[in-house]
Amino acid sequence: MNSILETLAAMTPDPQPPSLGRGLAALAAAKGDGWAVRCADDVRSWRDLHLRSNRIARGLLERGVGQGDFVTIGLPNGIGFIEAFYAAWKIGAVPQPVSWRLPLAELRAIVDLANSPVVIGDGALDLGRPVMSVADLLSGDDRDLPDAVSPSWKAPTSGGSTGRPKLIVAGQPGVVMEGAAARWRITPGDIVLMPGPLYHNGPIVTAFPALMVGAPVVVMTKFDAEETLALIEKHRATWLYLVPTMMARIWRLPQEVRARYDVSSLRTVWHLAAPCPPWLKEAWIDWLGPDVVWELYGGTEGVAATIISDREWLAHKGSVGLPTPNAEIEAFAADGTMLPRGEVGEIFMRQKPGLASTYRYIGAETRRLEGGWESIGDIGWLDAQGYLYLADRRTDMILVGGANVYPAEVEGAIDEHPLVQSSCVIGFPDDDLGQRVHAIVQPKEGLTRDALEAHLAEKLVRYKRPRTIEFVSHPLRDDAGKVRRSQLREERLGAGKSGQIS
């Protein structure tokens, strides 16, 4: 690491961190032909990553992209996604990632909001502006460009389900962030395995800081439970990103399959993006041993976050941790008053005074209270020591006969059954109770309604149990562990489904 830092210092006498373009140039000079990114059979050295992103950057410039412009990137997982980000940074543009699977109307709304001069994607799409592949943008000139700093290092879209597009533009400019890598426990000696979709914020804020400090990254084209274990063994991966859906799929592999692979190289495993059922987390801690499993809770906005180690979690089961030193988190009642510790309310957070804003929205407003408190829509409570416990999203809570039912809790109980692959719990209108709990379940072969109901009778009080259960043949969560409960509910109510098992 010293040689890289020395190279950076020589290139940047200014005490400010170097631009992300200069940072990559320094890594290319220091690491040369050592590999930087792998994806399937595709490999890029640090030198190749630098030179190819120079060529793509020039291709963007030739097509009118300039300082501060958004560049929408709608690519599947692969090295091209990484190259496109660096190319945008090198000309002072802002990478704006989206899912490459978005319906055309939704993609068009986001692109119009970003006003991207060029969209980087594969395939012909009618978006009212050029859509170009990485290959289309490759210029023949791989020389270094004049130094530029993007005003914002990323601008992902909201992970929410309001149906309205929203860009979350980071407040941090496009400079090397060694501190971010350190917070994720990433060092230059790590080998990072990334099975998550790169367009999501979690993979962005972990994979790129790893590259910024010289830690090579293995990107999976898509998550596969057994392939993840195989790649850990093959590359001796030391650092792994997961969401609870991935954790469950790996855990549900036959024990003899999990035992087939050597995962002893893992030093750090992070999970985030969705609630993790306590039984599943405890199983992973028992499997990997102490000081390996870590959890982060926070929003794409970066206003605040909590972190918890496996040892802390065993002492505070169900918690997502304590706020980071720069943040404050509290629960509030519906009338905007702060609640005492132990009482459930909407979770609001804020940065401590004197810190710069971490984001700005394009296309939406923030839900704020007086004093700078902001909400990302979650319900929960804090214990006497300040540890945060989450119940559910504010918009997803189900009110059954006056009692609150949190879908995440019910889903956790359903997913604990060994013949369940994924589930989603939503509320249906009910003339008697106001709402009733409906479960949508992706089963494995052999699961019956009676067996699932018997399992839930041992896990949940009666009013929390689903009144109706629907079996489906497709996954209910994406590779990032996200589920659109509102959309699933609207589809069923619109179609007049009875919610009976199928």
C-alpha cells in the first residue's frame, strides 16, 4: 500500500484526495499487470482498466458529455459496468446507474429526469437520446485526460416503491475515499467477491471503494448460491457482500454441498439491504465463527447508518446496531414527538451539526421534521443503550383488528421453513378486521399449505399468521434482496385474486 500512497502523493501535491481518475492512474502505475477485476472468464489488469476507461471517456466527450452531466448506465454485471463508471468520473460526469431490466417506460422516466446526453446500455432503446454500448464508445486514444473531479461520485435511483422516479445524488465528489474502504473493513490486501447487482447502492459503495484502495474485485454475472462458494475457494476471497436472500439460499444448500468448499479465507462478510431473520444470522455466525459477520443499516442517502458486529449482535439479538459516530437516530410518534426508548415509532435520523449534506434529491422531497431529522420510512425502536431494532417499512405495515403486523417478521417466520425459497407478505382489505395478512410464497417441491400453517403456528401469534396463502413459481425478491410489496398488492387487488393457494 505504501507504494500506491506514495504514487498518489507524487501525482497530487494538493492535500485534498486525488480525483478518482488520478487514483486509478496511480494504481495502474503501481500494480501494472496485476488483476483488478474479474467476471466469469473476463479479466482486466489495473493498467488495462485505466487505459480502457480512458478510451471510453474520450468516446463520451466526443458525444457531448461534459463536466457535471449525468451518464445513465444500464448494464448487467460485468467489467464494462466498472469501466463505464471510471470513464464518467474521468471527464467530471456523474455515473447514474439503473437496472438494465427496467421496463422501457420506467427507464425513460429516469433518463428524462437525469437528462443524460448519452445512455450506456446494450440494445436499441427508444429513449429520445443516444444509447451506446461500451464497445460503441471505445475511442482509439487511450492517453490520460486532463484531470477532472465529478461534482458527485454517484446518483443511483431510489430503492423505494412509490412508483415515482427519484435520483439520489451523492454529496461526496468524485475523489478517492480511503475512509470508506476502511469503514467496510477493506484493505489493499483483500480480495472482494461481489455477487450483488452493481446498479444497487450497496454494491456500489463497497466494490468501488475496494478498487479505490487497490483491492481486486471478483464480480459475479448473477448470484448463484453454490457458485458463490466455489468462487470464494477459487480466488481465496477474503471479503464478501451479501443480502439476506443470498444468505438463505446458500444456507439452504445441502450440508454436504456447503462442506465441499473451503471458505476459511473469509475474514469479513457484510449483509445489508433487507431485514435478516435472527435464525439465519445465528446460523451464519455459528458456521463462519466470530468476528466475520457484520451488518449495516442505512439508506442510499447516507444521512446516517448503524453497524453491528456478530459479537454485539449475539448480545443484542435482532438489533441492527448503534449509530455511527457522525449520526443520531431516534424513534418518533405520528405527531412528530420523539418517543422514549423502547417505544415503537417511525425512525428518523440526522447528521451531527456542522457536517456537509450527504445527498440531494432530484424528483422528490425529503420527509423531514424540525431539527433536521429525516426519515427513510422505517418503523422500529431503540433500547436503553441506543441499539436500533427495526420492525418494518412505514408504508408496508398491516393493521389487523387494531394490532400492528410487520411483514418482515412474518416473512422471517415463513422463510425459516426449509421448503420455502422466498416469500412476501402484504395486507388485503377485510370487512371485519380492517386488513388481513396474505402471504405469497415461492415453495420448493413438497411444501403444502397444511405444513406451512403448522410451522407458522409454532412461530407467530394467531393475528400475525396469514389468513390466505398463495404459491407462485417465480422468485419474489431480486438479487439485491428487494421486494416491491406495493406492486404485488396492487396486482392482486386489481386482478381480484381471492388469495387462495394455487
